Amino acid sequence: WSALFFALGRAIRAHDLPAAPLHDLISAFEQDVRHTAAGHVYADLPELLAYCRLSANPVGRLLLHLWGVRGEDALRESDAICSALQLINFWQDIGRDLPRGRWYLPRDALARHGLTPERFVAGDPADDAARVALVTELCAHARGLMQMGEPLVHRVGGRAGWELRLVVQGGLGVLDAIA
């Protein structure tokens, strides 16, 4: 670990990286460990997005810093893309996460579809339509976030801008595959 943190410290100094996003990433890791251990079910999308603000959005903010892209619009669009990517990851990995005790399906969304965490996991064929409707709703939300962030691809120049375009299109493609 000392070699890793030595290299990180060197990168922080060399690129004048802001500390807040790095602290947020550590906080997200700690929260994820605590929530998984406790069997926590997120109450709603706002609570889940608060987790994304710690776990995903800092990555985009660090990249914007490295690319020299500034401004509130760029930060807001980056946050939308990063949160969307985190949510897309959750929705594509439901089958892997649940057996590991990692629960990201919001309780209120489950309830809107007549499901509980226990019923979702039980896999009763009578609940198939409700599970599909739930995942469709959650994917639509993630798609909306990705589309809100899409203008950022025009703010980022050069190769990084093209790579960001690919990330956005890849995320949308994964949503299509989930559908």
C-alpha cells in the first residue's frame, strides 16, 4: 500500500489534484462496506444519487481538472454522466450484486411496482412483469441523466472529448442491452 499511496501523492502534487474528490471516493468505499454489511436498502433514488456523488462524480471532476475544463455547467454535466454510469452499472449487475448482499434497488421504486426486496429476490414468475417494469423505470432515469450530461462532450477538446463521446454512447448502448 505504501508504494500505491506514494505514487498517488506524487500524482496529486504533479497535477495539483483537489483533495475533496479523493476524500469523497474513500467515503463512498466506507459507505459501501457499511451498507453491504448491514443489508442496507436505499430508500429512494435521491439517497442512491447521494452515494453516486461520492462514488462516481469525483472521478469525472478529477478528469475535468486534468483536462483543464472549468465551470458549473461542465461540473453539472460531468456529474450527470458519472451518476448515470454508476446507475447503469448497478442495473446491469443486479444478478451479481444481490447474491453478494449489495442492494441498490431503491425501496420506493420497488413499492411502486408492488415488490419488496424479498419478493424481488424470490424470483416468482408472477412478479416478472413488475421486475421488468422496475428495471425499465430505473434505466429510463439513468438514460435521462446521461442525456443531461451529453453536452459536456462538446466542452472537452481533443482526444479526451472523443473518448468521452464513446463513454456516453457506450453507456447508452448498455442501457439498450439491458432493455
